Amino acid sequence: MLRFFNVNLKYRVPIEFPIKNFFTGKLESVWYNINRRDLFLNGTSVVNCEKSNKTVLNLNDNLWNPKQNKKLKNLINKYTNQLDLIALSYAGAGPYPQTYYNVKTERKKLIKLGIIKKNHFFWRYKRICKFFPSKYHLPFAGSYILGGKLHYLNKYRGVSDPVEVTKFDKKAIILDDFGKGFIDLSSNKISKLRTKKYSLKEINKRINSIKKNKLDYEKDINIEYNKIDFIRLFFQAYKKAQLKSELNNNYYFLFKILDNNKIKGKLLINANRHKKEIRKINSKEKLGYPVSEITIDYRYLFGLLTGIYHWNNAEVGSLYLVKRKPDILNRGAQHYLNFLSIV
């Protein structure tokens, strides 16, 4: 019998495992509930097959948390002392640092932060592999290229090629693209490994082929800026977001709304759950602190506020620019935007 353990914060839904046809047999869903306040789990899954006695752990997109890891390890130890394969991220696919700094005036800082980010994710990878011993390591996720008018951000993303992991991890396997590579844990047969990094020529060729493509909102949203009542939309979306706010102190968002790359309007909101503050501002007004200044195309903002698009996809996709003061991650503020919508 195949046991599938999905450890998920909010939704009880199956996670698509990256290796197909991995096991055969009956699938039994077992839900292992952990207190949300203790954990940052996102798509964690443990697969154990009684017939072959093989166990796989998928830990993509999970932050390091000692309490979480201890509980998860105790669960795994019920079935095995050592994993056969652990699948985990090796790089960060998010918008930092490329959307947080000006590529013209802060290029050196962007390059430096990209290197720091790359090495940090290598450190996270090593830490997880040490805590969850496994016969094989499968570094995956995070490999994509930004297209359209975002193409210029690619060089500042601080994302490594997974082949680089093999320099310090002899257990790492990099399967070939498009489903050509596979691993059979029963026979320990590994087929079609990628052993060389993508060449800069290959990457640039791909970027050049998609850099003129339009983004979805550039094709989907045809309404003119002056026909959208952004104040009304923001008031409605703000009411809903405040109900979900996790912030007990002031945190401001300043939205700089663009039309043809020119700022047409500015609007400030306070995400403090105990206050209600939303207003237009002029260029001379002093901003609250801390603050995230978001520069965004009006068409995309319209789509986000009305639920056509989602803020999380917008963030991960580097679809708006941010100036954060101070430059410190506030997860409560980051989560807040996911609820800034009228739907």
C-alpha cells in the first residue's frame, strides 16, 4: 500500500509529485495536522510504499523551522530510518532582489545581493539534507526565465543552475529536462542526467525570443486609466484586507500607479489591523514608516484588485517594483497583499 502524507497549512489537496510513475499500488491519503502557529509548511509531502519499502520526501518551498522539522522527522521515522530520496529547492524563485533595487543606479548592489541570495539558498539546501538523511537528493524548482518587458531582470535574480549543486553534493541528481530523465529507486537506475550548465548563449537566445512578448494584462485589460475608479476599488479591497491583517503595528503601502510608464496617481494605505488609513497623497507629503512603495502598471493593478490576477503570482513573477524602507522582510505585510482584492 502507498501512503501519501500531505502536511499543509490551509488546504487538504494532493501535491503533484515531480517524478511520475514512481510507485504502483493503492493510494491511501493520511492527513497529518500541525498547528499553523508553529510552522511554515508549503506543499510538504511524504510518500512511503509498503511493498518496496521506499520513502520519498518533498520539501519544496519550506522555510527552516526546528519544531516543524522535528515533528516531520518523527513522522518519517515511523516508516524508515533513512529516506530514499529527498526533493527540495536549491534556489529562490521570488522577486528579491531584482524588483527591489534600481538596475540603473544600484546595479552593483543588485549583483552583490544576487550572489548573497544564491549562496544563502545553497546553505539552506545543505542544512535540510543534513537534517533529513537520504540516499539521493533531487534539487528542483526555481528554473524559469522572465519574458516580455521583464526580461532585463533575469541577470539580477541570483538563481543558480541546479548543476552547480553537484559541486558540493555528490548525492545530487539533476534529471534531464522535459521528462527525459528518471530515477527508479527499486533498481537504483538513473537515466538521462544533465551534467552541464545551460550556456549563456542558450539562455540569451531564449530571452531574445520572448522579450517582445506581451504580458497577460497587456492583452487582457483594454480599459483606459481615467475610466477606472481606483479610489472606490481600493476602499472595497482595503476593507477585506483589514479583516485578514496580521499586523498590530503600522505598516504602510504606497501605490504608484503607472500609465505608459508615467505616474498617474499615488495612494497610501496602512495595514495595521487596529487602524483605518487610506488616502490619496501628493508628492510633498511625508510617508509613514515602515513602508513599501509599489510601482505598478494600472492595468495589472486593476486586475489584482478585481481578482482577475492574484497578488502572490504578481510578487513571484516580478510583475511590480518595490522600494522597501527599511529593507527588511515583514511576512505579515507580505501576506497582507494577498487579501487586497474586492473578491
